[in-house]
Amino acid sequence: MALIRRSWTAHEADEWTREDWVAIAISPTCYVLLTIGLALSLLLQTSGYVMLAAGIVLTVLMHYVIDPKLRAVSAEYERKQQAYLNQLEAQVRWKDTDSEDL
């Protein structure tokens, strides 16, 4: 079994899994490292460059972990939204026969 799952159905992606907890743990760490790392880098501190690099690596890792779930949920949402818009358009579409009755 893979440590990080990369393929999801929309229903599976909607459930809380290990990948969500990994993203929750990494997210604030990325924010802090990027913020402090950028500030220290602007002050030309070596530790700032290290923190900035670590923040960038963790941000890429977080994207790698959570992006497949977000894409699965988004694709399902877009499919449902398109079906709803098609149904709505069919309900409110003007009929030529209705205008002839007037």
C-alpha cells in the first residue's frame, strides 16, 4: 500500500483520510517557514534562505498530497453543476409554440 494515495473517486475524496491530516499538519508549517524565511532572506541571513527553501519544499509536498483529492471533488462538482444548468435551461427555455398562442 502506498504511503500517499494519488487516485480518488469523488465520494472517497469527500471523506477524511490520512492525506487530509498530513495537509493540515504541513500547512501552518509552510506558512511560518515561508514568512520567516522570506523576512530573514531579505535581511541576507543564511538561516532565512534555509527556511525559505524548506517552506517551498513543504509547500510542493503539500500540493502533491492534497491536489488529487481536490481535483476529484472539483470534477464531480463541475459535473453536477453542468447537469443542473442543463436542467434549468430546459425548464426556462422559450418555446416557439408558446409565443404563437398570444
